[in-house]
Amino acid sequence: MTYWNDHGMNGWGFGLMAVGMLLFWGLVVVAVVLVVRHLVQTPQHPQGTHPSPPPERVQPEQLLAVRFARGEIDADEYRHRLEVLRSGDSSPTG
């Protein structure tokens, strides 16, 4: 008597095993994606609170005054550039 196929897997067993492995690895991939998204996600503001407003844009004249205050440009250059800014002339002066 031979017992080659009596207790082994048949075609259905191989098919169910393949489907089971696809489901398993699909669940593993979904779990990894969800964990990564949860860790990377920016914190949400609690209900009823508002995020701080974006910082105001620095005006060119303010930036010029800061450069003058730091000593990056001298008084003559400051006055000249301020005059150019106020006149609306946007051509480069070198």
C-alpha cells in the first residue's frame, strides 16, 4: 500500500496557502504604513484652539534699516537705497 497523496496537501491546500500568505503580507504592509503615517503626522490643534498666525512679511524698508543698524551698509548707502525704494525704481544700481 502506498500513501503518497493520502495525507498531503492537494490543489486546494496550495491555493488557500497562497491566499493566506497574500492576506498576511498585505496586513503587514498596511500596519507598517499606518504606523509610519501616525509617527510622521503633524500634531493637530485641539478643538476650539487656533494655530498662531504666520509671521508678518518683513518690508524692504525694515530690512534695509536692520542692515544699517548692523553696520552692513553706511549712512550714504542707506539713504540712497531708501530713496530708491520709496521712488519705486526697481532697476539695479550695482
